[in-house]
Amino acid sequence: MTMTSPELDNLVRINVLKVEAADQDEFDGLLKLGRTKLTDLAKTSLSPESQFDLAYNAAHALALAALRWHGFRPNENRFAVFQALAHTTDLGVDVRKILSKSHSARNRAEYQGVIEINEGLLVELIDGAQLLLAFVEKLGPVRNHDK
């Protein structure tokens, strides 16, 4: 799945992303992190807030893995990894919207102390993170991509 994307290149031009050669160890570590967080979700004693935190951070690590596989890194904006999913994965717009909503909910909790864990969003976030895991696992070894 080698691709150079005009959309990703545009995100570089507007300083959302930067080009950086993919690194196999980093990719493997991000994949492992995403897997571990999703595995930890199976613990039934977790609060909805902890479940949300694990699912969100799993999705973020996996989205970053997909972006890094393509030879890009976000500049300073955490949301950039989700913004780029349309160009780094084959996930549908519905999953990308769930991840965007989850990012907004995470920001409200982290920066405003507003913790509103919607059970429906939590279920969709977990499902989306699992779909993202399945996609990232299929990417295979990183390789240098011509930019």
C-alpha cells in the first residue's frame, strides 16, 4: 500500500504534518501500544472513563502508526493523526467521525474537566479502534516512500 498523497503533501505545506522517514521500531512500538491498550479494555472492572481513555489512546497510537508507515509525522497537533486517516487507511467516514468526536470528548475532559462518557460513543470508539488495529496490522513492514 505505498502511496504518496496530494492531500498528505498539502498537510505538509500547511504545516500540519512533516515528512519523516518511517522507522520499523517506532511502527512496531505504536502497534504494540495500540494492541495492549485494546487488550486492557477487556478488564471488566474498569470505569467508563478508563475504558474511554484506553480506547482513545489505542486509536491515537494506531492512527499515528499508519501515518508513520507512510513517512509522515504530525507537527504539534494530536488531531492531525485522525485528520490524515482518510489518506493513510481505508477506514470509512463513519469511523473517522467517531474518532473525531472522541478526540473532542478527550479534549473537553483533559482541558476543561468535563467528563461526559456517552456509552454509545464509547462502544463506537472501541469498535473503531479495533478496525484501525486490523488495518494497521495488514500494512506490513515499513519501507521508504518517495515523497
